[in-house]
Amino acid sequence: MLRRPATTIQLSQADIDQYDANRARKVWEAQQAQKQASSQSTDATDKSKDQVQQVPMKSKKDRIMGGGGSRGERNRTR
């Protein structure tokens, strides 16, 4: 059997710098995606809080007696 010489890899400083730059970019992109996802979930939470605050509070009479409810405002068809 013929034996061939071992394959060697020759890396230059430019190759190492390029690898480091790509790795740093991927880490940065992952952090940005994580920040964006957390800000979107925070925005959604803020919007839902705003929507809850926009609903007017019913008075005690309205809650007990049903005054101003939607029953009288509905169109009834028979």
C-alpha cells in the first residue's frame, strides 16, 4: 500500500481575522434578534394594557341593574 503524506491546513492571519469577524457578527445578530423579540413582546404587553385602560368603568348601578347595557342597543329581528 502506498502511504501519502498527511494533509496540512495552512491558515493565515487574514483567515483567522475573517473567522473572528464572522463569529462576532453572528453573535451580534443573535443578540439583536433577541432584543427585537423581547421588545415586540413588551410592545404587545404595553398595547394590551392601553386597551384595558381605554374601557370605561361601569358604575355600581350599571353593574347591578344592567343600566346602559347592550340589550337595548341591539336590533331585534323576529
